[in-house]
Amino acid sequence: MDNFLEIFLITVAIAIVLNVIFKKFEIPTIIGYIAAGEIISEIYHLSGKGEITHIAEFGIVFLMFTIGLEFSFKHLMAMKQEVFLNGSLQMLTCGFVFMLLAIGILGLGDKSATIAGFALALSSTAVVLKILNDNGDINEQYGRKALGILLFQDIAVIPLLLLVDIFSSNNQNIEKLLFTTLISALILITLLFFIGKYLVDRIFRLIIHTSSQEIFISTVLFMVIGASFLANYFGFSYSLGAFIAGALIAETKYKHKIEADLIPFRDLLLGLFFITVGMQIQLDVVAQNWFLIIVLTLLVMALKFGIVFGFLFLYTKKRVALKTAFAIAQIGEFALAIFSLLQAKNMLDIKTSQILIVVSILTMIITPFILNNIRKITNVVEDIALNTNAVQNIDSNIKLKNHLVVFGYGRLGQEVVQKIKNTGVPYLVLESDLNLVELGVSRGENVVFANAAQEETLKIANIEECAVTIITVTNEAKLEILCQVLANYPKPIDTIIHVNGTLKKMLFSSIDEHIRIIRSEKVIARNLVQEALECRIHKNT
């Protein structure tokens, strides 16, 4: 490619311009990268193949390495339900359903449909984990469950690639191939385990003594790429080797420094990966099959959501099940590689391959909007499904007076209730999460299941005769709605609101003189100073 530098420069410029514009509308940068890839491919007639694709693959490699750093083998075993139970249920159920879909709608043969179906069952590690890490949801319950399923899917890629070799080769001895793969896996794990247990810590101790940041980063890069090379040498994906290496290094004391140093490399290469994803879109195929593509996109996401929610609902909180199902409803980046491989092996024609690739990309584009608004979407679904338009468990004949009304029974709400109980003042808590309501009731507290945004709820709670209302809700969307409802109520209601961070003016545009804002920073600062002064006084006495 003679004009590589020119193409690279223009691509980066397009990506920067698009992402600056998209950022103003809170559109994720992932979409900017994909759009930049599509634009540059149309200008220079590129296909997203060749050397640049191999470089971009290392974005996934570094992502998997940083995931491995977060999950040592001990941690992985502690997550065995999330990884092995949830992951296997999701892959087997979705894979079988999508296999039937591939046969019925796309007209694929049994072998091609099997691989394509299970490839469609894969979700996007790159998209989901980047957003979960960015918004801090990786440590929430649904984030852990989504991560567990994604980890199992990454492991499941290995047998899928093996199936491609088996189905595309008529003469190869299947038993011999399986035996060779098993031996290769044992050798790879043994090698990486030996290196991680006996060499890594010693090497890092030696490097640390040089006091050179450049040598340290170079060593880390060498280890990541070296582990990926070993995995690929034994017939496995680069990503699997990187993940195992990360899990081994997670046992050392250097994991946090390594993770911090690798983030710039990971994010840069992930951006390049999504640019190559955009390069694979062929607009002529999209134009000819747009209706089928839209139907398949919606159908695949709906089925994947329904299946995951269906089995998680049996043994998980409804809200966690909803969020997890939304989080992994897309098709993953590994599916793109499998579809391209099937086309190269003549198991998929160009048209079908392109349709599946575009459907996968569309699901990736939709996903950031879902994840960035997952709480709002979950609230809407819960309101529809659970019918929280009315208050439950309140006896309308019993009228509280001069009482406190608390909105929300989360962690802060629970602390507030304990303080109120100590004073003996009557109170009522309104909560829309049924699990939290059940928790409060089990503790003997006056918590009711209700949609506080409904005016009827406020009337039944006798809010006109309450002393004050306290809002402990942290969700901005719910907070805005509650502020508007209280501000528009016929009678002024004295309200105290707890907020974190810097307030958005638009969020509290409806606040009037009856609403008092309590900032976490001020309360914490006051308590810290008070504790410090008490320590000083105690020390001087």
C-alpha cells in the first residue's frame, strides 16, 4: 500500500472530527471509529483486510490481557456460576436457536448453519467491556454477570474455530484433530503457567531495579505479544493467550501498574480495530438487502435478550437479569472473523457473509446507546412489566400527618431511615424496586412499592401534610422526574435532595425555593474537618 501514510492520516482526521461532533450529542466514540472506517473504505476502495487488520486485532488482545489482569484463576473459579453456568446456558441456547434461524431464513446447510448460529450467539467483548469500564458498571451485579458470559464466549471461540476446520475438510481425521488440539492446549497452559509462576515475578523485580519506565513497558508489551504468539502457534486465538497471561500476572503485585501503563495502547488499538470493522461494510449489499438486514438485526437482538433474561430470571433479581440481557444482546467481533473465515472456506457465499457482517456491526452500533441509557431503559421496562402506576401496601384510610416521606430505599435511603427511626418521627418510604421493598418490609420498616412520579401516589402518601420529603435517589433520570413532579404539585412541598458531583443546570431547572440541595462533598468535608478538630483537641488535652 503505497499511500498508507496518506490513508492513515485522513482516517485519523475523519475519526477525530466525527468523535468531536458525536461527543457533543453523547454518542460513543466506537461509532465514530466505525463511521470513519466506512468513509475511508469508500474513498480508497478498501476492504478492511491485510496488514492493518492484523494490527487492529491487537486491540482485542490488549483488552483481553487487561481482563485477565482483573481475574486471576482464583477469582475465575469464584465466578464459576457467572462464567460456566450462565455462559454455557447462553451459548448453547442461543447457538441452537440461531442455527435454526440460519437454516430457515438464510437457507444455509447444516454445517454452515451450525457454525454461523453459534457465531451469532457470541457477544462483543470489545464494545461491552469498554463501556462498562468507562461508566464504572463493571463492578455492578449485571456487569459481573455480563463479564462472566463474555469470558465463556471467548473460550467457546476455540471449539468454533475447530469446527470450521473439521467441517471444511472432508479427508481429515476428526479424532486425530481433536487429540492434537487437546495436546496443544495442555502444552500451552503448562508453558504459560510455568512462565507465570516461576519467571514473571523475577523478571519484573529485575526490571523494576533499572528504574526505567521505558524498559518496564517494553517488557510488558513483550509478554503480552509473546503469550499471544504462543497461543497462535499452538492453534488458538491471540486473545486467549493474552487472557491467560493476564490471569497469571494478576497473581503478582505489579498488576495495577501494568494495567495503568497498558490502557493507552489498548484504547488506541481498539479504535483501530473498530475502523477496520467499518471498512468491511459494503454499501451496495446493504442497499440490496436492507429490509432483511433490519429484520435480522432486530430479531437477533430480541431473541438473545429474551433467552438470556429467560434463564437469568429463574435465579437472579429481575432488574439484574434485565440489565445483563440488554448488555449482551449484540453480536461480537469474533463473529466477524468467523464469518470471513467461512467465506474463505467456501462455506458462505459473499452475499450471506456480508449480510451477517453488517447485521453484526449494526448490533454493535446500537449497543452503546443501550448501555449508556441502561438504567432509563430498565426503568421503562420495569414500569411496563411490573405495572408500578399504583401504590401497593398503603392503607389509604390511615393518614400520616407531619411525617417524613423518603424517596428511594437504596444504601443512602436505608441509612436515612435508620436515623429517622432513632428520632421517633413517623415516616414513609416510596421505592419502585420490589427487591428493596421486600428487604425493607423484612426489617419491619415502613417501605411501600410505588411509582413516586405519579400524582396519585403522592396523594395517598398524604404528601400535602408531610413535614418534609427527602430524595435519596441517585439516578439522574428519576431525580429529574421527581423534581419536576414536586415542583409542579399544587401545594409547595419542602424537599431535601442529596446529590453527587457537579450539578447539571438543566437537570434541576425546576428547583424552587422549597427544594434544598445537599452536596455529598460539603457533608463529607464538614465531617472530615470535625473529626480532624476532635483529634487535635483530644491530642492537646
